[in-house]
Amino acid sequence: MSLFQWREVAMTGNTVVAPDERLSWPQTGAMGVQHVIAMFGATVLAPILMGFNPNVAILMSGLGTLMFYLLTGGRVPSYLGSSFAFIGVVIAATGYGGQGPNANLPVALGGIIVCGLVYFGIGLLVQAIGTGWIERFMPPVVTGAVVAVIGLNLASVPIKNMAAGNFDSWMQAMTFLCVGLVAVFARGMLQRLLILAGLLLASVVYAVLANGLGLGKPLDLSGVAAAAWLGMPAFTAPRFEANAMLLIAPVAIILVAENLGHLKAVTAMTGRNLDPLIGRAFMGDGLATMVSGAAGGTGVTTYAENIGVMAATRIYSTAVFVVAAVIALVLGFSPKFGALIQAIPLPVMGGVSIVVFGLIAVAGAKIWVDNRVDFADNRNLIVAAITLIVGTGDFTLKFGQFALGGIGTATFGALLLWAMLGRSANARSH
């Protein structure tokens, strides 16, 4: 396909929209909004946890997605958002206390840029010599486990941190019930907008119960009214220090595993062989991470949240991601939009996150199913079993100041287990 040219298809009940196709522009725009909503919670939460500016993160996610789109020739439907893989190492490198702006943000940015450079270099290597060496280290049993772990590891965020009391917990349940009702009983475009429609429906229910009946913290839109429509984000220049660079650069390996798993998931869903584009996808993600770090943004990664939305909607059009990226660029310069998103009740966002993170976990399982991973083979069984529990339980290993959290431990653990167990089980692994 040519860049920015898609074949228009009509929406029917069972329509599957391919990467080089699109719905009508109004429908594509609506899908783009849904993808922005899907990525927004995590893309904003990650910088908040590290003391970064959320508006810069949103802006850089849009710019990074467009760069990724161009480098992959418009053939890989993916959104690039803030990566959670950086949180532990950034906190370790900067000594961030957990509230307000990160005083040592420039040091973290230098490390993020170097990480992006390493990631870009891996992409160049893959582009030059192919993906065979990566696939030997990361077969479907490994990539499926890593993708599943990303969703499972994040599960504690909405369940433990986004419900302050009993009412909030019930609202989370009401929210994912709203999404489920839309997904199962709605038809046409409304069904495809299940995340967005469920969020809006749950927000209305919340307003009735909290503002009307006084059962919870009232929905407050005063911050939205007071915020400016347009404003410049707070950009920050990087500073390069050896210790921070050594702590943060190895995250590139985690990003490679994440991106590869996401590409395999998209391949399974679309039926398109994306293997020839793996190197370019790594390079696009690496370049986007470098540019983001240079401006004061977080490191970025292809987003499983949006893959989860694609799995639910069966709309894989790259036009949707171009629209979502442009929306993110505009919103990055809008304090009013940031205030609107922050006005969404936390338990409602938590309920949506539960659905999206669950869809990520299922996307990992789908990789196993589609590749017919044989769990009668003890090598596959042990690799998957240990990876899932280590990642879900957030098993953390420390090497001096460097801390490898659950996703990182699971990623490296899956790779090492597969390689170590291969010597004795090589004959049976296939």
C-alpha cells in the first residue's frame, strides 16, 4: 500500500478491516478516539509514577506513533505509548520519591535516549541479517508468555491502586460490566466502540450514584472549565550520566521482547506475515524512544492495550492509528483535555483498565493457540508456567542499584529458561 492511502470498506456485522483498508472517515475517527482512550490511562499513568510531565508523554506518543508508521511503511497497526518497563530503573536512577515533578528528570532522559539507541541498533542488526536468531531465542511459547505477563502484571494497578473503598470497587465492577454488555449485546459501530462506549456509560452511572445519591466522591468538572484550551507542554533537556545510562539502557531487551510479542499477536490476528518488518519496527520504536527522551518524555513501546482493542473490534486499519496519533499530538498541547481525562472517575478508569489488561493477557494465550504450542512438552510447560507466575507476582531481582521488576524478570527468565532447557530437550521441543 502507498502511505496515507487505504481502500475504503463498508461496515457490516462481521467486517474484518485489514491494515491497508479503512472504514469511512467518520467511523475511522471514532475508532481513533477509542484507541486514544485505550492508551491514555497507561500512557499518562507511567509518567506520573516517574515524575514526568503527562502532556509531554501524550505528545511524544503521538509523534512516536507517526514515526513508527512511516518507518514500517504504514503496514504495522500499532500505537506507541509510555512503557512501564522503564519505571523501576528510572526511579532507581533518579531516586524519585513518588510525588510531584522528578527533580533528576534530565538524568533519566539521558538513559532513555541511550536505551533507544541500543534498541535502534538491534533493529538495524535484525534488518541486516534477519530475524532467525531472535526467533530461536524467542519462539511462540516465550513471546506468548511475555505478552500474557504484561497484562497480568499490570492487573494489580487498577485492582489495588484505583479503588479507594467499597463503592469504588463496585463501580469498577459496574464499569467492566458496562463494557461487557456493549461488547456482547450492541451491534454495528457501537459494538466496535466497546471501550469508549462502556467508559461513557459507566461515567454516567457514576455521576448518578455519586453526584445524585451521594454514594461516592462527586464527579468534578470544575478543573476542566478552568483549564486553558491550548498551552505548551513543559519540555526538558536530557543530561547524560554513566550510572543512569547503565541502569536504563538494558531495558532495550525488554522492549525487543515486548515488540516481538506484539508483532506476533498482530500477525496472528490479521493473517499478514509481519516478520520482514520486525527490524524496521524495532528501529521505529527505538527512534521514537530517543526523540521522546530528548524532549522530556518517557520511553515508548508498541502498546498491547491497543492490540487488545483490535482483538475485540477486528479493525486493524493503520488509518485508525494515524488518526489516533494526530489526536494525541493535538491533545498534548491542550491542558483542557488533560483536565478532562483527570476528571474521569478513577474507579471507572480502573474498570476499563481491567478489561484492557485482560485482553492483553488473552492476546498472549492466542499466540500459543495460533502457533499450536505443545504443552505436553515439558520444556514449553516449564517455561510458560514459571514466566507467568514470576511476572504476575512481580518477582523482583536486585543487582546493586539495578532492580529488575516482574515484567523484566519474566522476560529474561523466559529467554534463559528456553535456552538452558533446550540442551536436554532440544529433540522434543519441536
